[in-house]
Amino acid sequence: MWSAERLHGSTGHLYFWTFTFKDCHDLWKYGRLWKNFTRDLERLCSDPALWGIRVCQLHPGGHGLHYHCLLNCYLDARKVWGLCFKHRMGCDVRKVQQKNWQDAVKYLCRYMTRDAEPFPIRIRRVGSMFGFPMYPKNDVKYEHPASDSISYLIKFLPRGSIGRDFIGACYESPNCRGDYRTLLVALDYNNMRRFQSLQWTEETCQNALMMSPYRDWVNYEDTIYNPTWMPLLLGDNPF
């Protein structure tokens, strides 16, 4: 997945850190929170050789995301703890034994696949830290179930109108999974310029199929890949 050998070989040392957000946030907010933390963490380290790899882990309750990290430079744990306190985070660290450094990489890799639930692509599960060059492989690919639906809905939106809150709401909504409900969301915006339909229940969506204008454009069997009438609003179907 990446050149872990390069990370280890840059200093000959690896340190396994786990950072945990104490508070639960909307998933799309973690990117900025993590960026603010790592910016301060980089300032804390005087070694310009500092590099790292991080993997996110979803946790089912009680606190926010885990960030499991491999760093190639020593950091004063007391100073890092103080920084974590400022950012409402917890932390844990252990130095990786020279002979077992590959085991530490394998341990980090398991967090890429252990969660059964889909992982939001906006919160990238794997990432570099402090400019470490990553080398992704073609045989590793992850797509969130809402990705295609968002691409479809964007066709109905004016350029420049897509915000972080909208993307995050789409990832969270069960009505953005590519079935007839996604077509209802698109049609509702096309007619009413609103996105309340992202919060519609299954019963509300089925009732909408019996009301105008939805019944004239969407069938229950429709999907974004094979719609019956909706392409007429776009001129063609993006899929």
C-alpha cells in the first residue's frame, strides 16, 4: 500500500502512536480537526526529518475517531500529551522494536479492513503525515456507497453551490445509495431547490411515488444507473 520500508529506513526507528478524539463529531469535520492538530504537532517536533503514516479507525461509541500512526522520529510524550489536551484528544505511544518493525506495519494495515461498515471516502482512511510520499497500489480501491449518488446529484446543482455540509449530509443519508430514493432527492431539488428529502423516511419516499410530480418521473425499480424518465431532465444519464 505504501513504501513503509522508506519510512523505516529514513531514520531507522518507528514509533506507534494512537490519537483519539474524545468528542464525537460529524464525520466530515475530522479532516480539519486532524489538520489543526498535526500542524501543531509538527511545530512541537524540532526534527525536520519527521514523517509518518496514519490510518483512521471508526469506533462504535463513546468517543471520536482513532488515528493510528507510525512516526519515524522521537517525540516527547509529555509535550504531546499537553498538545492532545489542548485539542481534546487522548494519546498512547510505544517504540517499535527494530526486529519487529514489519509487525507494526501489519498491525496498522489491519485497521484498513477490520470495520465492516463503509468508511467515508472524505475522511481518507489512509494518509501520509508531514509530507511523507505515499505510493498507492492499483489493486487497493475503496468507494463509499454514496459516491456515485453524489456524482449524480451534482449534475443538478449550480456550479459552486456544493458545500462541505451538503456532501457530509449525503454520506450520512440512507437516501443516497443509488436507488429510486436518490432520484427523488434529485427531482425534489430540481423542482423545489431544497434537500429536505435527504431526511425522508422509507415510508415518505414510497408515498412520494404516488404524488405529483414524483410519480411522473420516478418508478420504484429505478436506479441512478437505469432510470426511466429522469435522464430527460439532464439530457442524458451520467452513468
